[in-house]
Amino acid sequence: MKNIHKTLLLLGSMAGLSASFAETPNIIIIYADDVGYGDLGCYGATGVDTPNLDMLAESGVRFTSAYATAATCTPSRYSLLTGEYAFRNDDAVILPGNAPLIIDPAKPTIASLLKSNGYATGLVGKWHIGLGSPSEPLDWNGEIAPGPREVGFDYSFHMAATGDRVPSVYIENGRVIGLDSGDPMEVNYQEPVGNDPTGISHPQLLRTQADEQHAKTIVDGTSRIGYMNGGNSARWTDTEMPDIFLGKAVEFIESNVEEPFFLYYAMHENHVPRLPHPRFRGASSLGVRGDALVQMDWSIGHLLEVLKVNGLDENTLIIFTSDNGPVLYDGYYDGAMQLNKEHRPSGPWRGGKYSAWEGGTRMPFITYWPGTVESSISDALISQVDLLASLAALTGVEVPEERATDSQNLLDALLGKTEVGREYLIEQAVKMEAIRKGPWKYVPEGEVTNRGKIGKFYTDTIAAPGALFYLPEDPGEENNLAHLYPAKVEELKALLDKEVGA
Ligand code: NG6
Ligand code: CA
């Protein structure tokens, strides 16, 4: 395998690539779910300890202006993998668990590019960008395709969508694991299928009560979004999920010690339902939301150990970030809001998941590569959409023309060699987009969606000509300066319109 890899690089160099600079470290993207900027110790968390992530941040680069492309999961994940802003794809909205794949397999992804360059590629964890083809309904009892394999992953072990959505089963290399052919499974988001109890019919069976949207089929004592029937032997146990994903991530690493690998480790923490393993109960003072963060950090510590034991630690680039901002209450009455105390999950930023305020997309973001990445804190402006072009540049693989055009090569910033990042980036929120350029942030006229008190969404109304903030002095986006700087408003509005379409 190693030899093949070198040959490919040579071909790359004949095609005019700067192959002499290409390196082929192992690459692990650890993608957390709903973890906010302020949720890690190294970003100021209180009430929860994250020593392993703090160590990564201390030895690597800790970014302060790194963004998910969107304030919700599906669009951010789409962008991360494809190098394309999700607002360019109308299908890239929060998907139900039975939605078809939204990545066109003809488009390159980080996985397919690295695979074409000799990497073994693996996905472990949350998928949530659809499975199956749009033209025919998916049979969960057969081959599940197209999916991760068709967009570049050699190996995959994942859930279909989210922890709070059916089907609550694991899929490995295109097959539901543990399925009994005598008990076929069925999934429906429109109407009930089968006779399983739901959160509405049997609330007494629930560990945690939920809102109506999350009160459909009960699996493992938790009601979900959507209905499922059958597949009983395949259904997951929530408290085991983090250890199962960790085990699969470790297996993938250990079976690829001899060749470069790319692992997309899409952890479930800190999405609802928050059901950490009992050994982490009480590990934080923030209730289950903090306990799940502690388990996430512990799992990452274990992964680091595995790399070390296998002699891979100095040959592995780790990138840690999250798909969207934090949320306390998100459908289950799990006490996260009541137990949050002084902790600020979005750090200094306003808003969180769903929101066009900074907390929606400004993410914790750490790069770690002992011996190569130098310890620093970086204010470089970067977006997760840039990972594709940057990792392609690192490994000497060419991005096909006219593909992944939103992705910029910010490799030097990622490696801590410069604090020069992008000029500007788009922040996609629910039903609107905002723009950050240099120190400025512009939110156009419209309604900013936010998760509020238990059970509620609320909106902040932005009047024409939109709101302009100077972030270095106003991280909380409280002082709208639009009337003072009309030219800046014009400039940012024009840029935003150019990108998202007026
Ligand atoms: C929303 C769910 C929320 C969560 C989210 C997806 C509500 C009322 N419900 O529809 O609980 O599942 O979808 O989260 O907001 S994400 O992180 O995968 O985008
Ligand atoms: Ca998410």
C-alpha cells in the first residue's frame, strides 16, 4: 500500500503539483455535535472538565475565529465533507432519518480525495446527510446505498441521522447490524408503523419526558422523532453508544497502522438524548449535558492513547471541532437548562444552535500534530468548508476544477504557520444567512431564530438595513452600528447577496 501511495504522489508531481511538499500523515477529524465554543475547559467552560481536549489545545493550535458553515447539523456536515456551502444545495436542511443521500456521488469529498491518494478512509458515528437514492424508497433490510461508501468511505459504522431520530440502529458498511430477517424493520416519518408504544401513548415508559416532536416510537426507554417498527434485535442502547463508536474508531485505526488513514469520527456528544454511560453520571456539575461532555473528552483521551501505543501520535493530524452551536433544551426535559448554572456554552458569543448570532456557528476548533503544529492561539478566520482544499493541499491531491469551489486552502493557518485566514465567510442559520468579514459581522433584515426557554423557539427581529456589529468590542452583538457605517453595511450586504443570491 505504501508503495502505491508513493507512485500516486509521483504522478501528482508530474501533473505539476508541488508534490515535494506533500505529506501523508494520518488525519482524524473529530466532529462533535452541538458542542459550543464555551463548552471546553480551554475555551473557558465552568462546571465541566475536559483535560484531554485542553491538552490538545495547549500543544496545538486553538482557534478563536473558526466556524461551522451552519448553525444546524446536516448543512454543516454537508459542507465539511464536500467543500461547498450548504445553502447552494436546497436539500441540505435538517434531514429526517429516512431521507435520501444529499451528496451527489459525482462530487469529490474529503474522503474520496484522500482515498484517491492512497488513504484508507473511515466514518464512525453520526452521518445525517441521507441514505439511499431519491428515486426509490430505501429498504432498511437490504443493502443501504448510496451512502458513505459511494462518497469515498472504505469503512463506515454509523447511525442514519441523529440520536433523537429513528431508525435507532447502527449501520456498518451498508447493512443494519444485528438485524433478524424474521423481524424486518420499517421507518416512517409521516404516520405510525406497527404497534410500538410512543411517548404520547405510554409516557410512563420514558426515562425522560419529551416534547411532541420527540414523542414518537420509544426505543430503549426514549421516545424519538419518527416511527419505526421491527428490527428489535438491532436497536441500540443509548448509554452504550459512545463506547461502541469509540471501539469502532479504535478498530479502524488499528487495522490501518501500516498505511495512511483518514478517520471521520463524528461523535454523538452533545446531541440529545444525552445519555452518557452510567460511569460518567455526576462527572460534571452540569447534569447530563456536562456528563456527556466529560465522556466525550474521556473517549478522545483513549483515542490518543491508542495512537501513542501504535506509534502513530507524531504522524497523525487531529482536528477537533463541532457542527453547530450549543443548545440546553432541545426536546427532552433532561435538566440541562436547570443545571447549567454559570456555565456559558457559547462562551462570549450571543445565541447558539439554530441562530445567526455568533454562538450558532463560531466553534471550538483545535489542530494537533505533535512535532509539526506549534503551540499557539490563532485568530485566523477559517470555515470548516476550507478543510477539503486544505487537506488536499497537505496531501498533494488535486481538487478537480469547478468542484468544491467554496473551499479555500488555509493549510498554513491550520498548521499554525500564519494567522492569515479567509477574507470573509458566510454563517448559515435557520432561514437566513449572515456574513463575517474581518472584525465586522452583518446580519440582514429578517428574523433570527433562537432556542429559548423550555419548549420554545423565539426570534429576534432585525429591521432594514440589517444589523452591523464590531466584534472585537462587541462580542455579544448588542450594539447595532448600521446607522453609523452605511458604506460598510452596503459592502457586506453586497458580498452576502453575491454569495447566497439576493
Ligand atoms: C430539530 C429537533 C432537534 C434536533 C435538530 C437536529 C426541534 C424542535 N427538534 O428538528 O431536537 O434533533 O432537529 O439537530 O428543534 S442537529 O444538530 O442534528 O441539527
Ligand atoms: Ca448538531
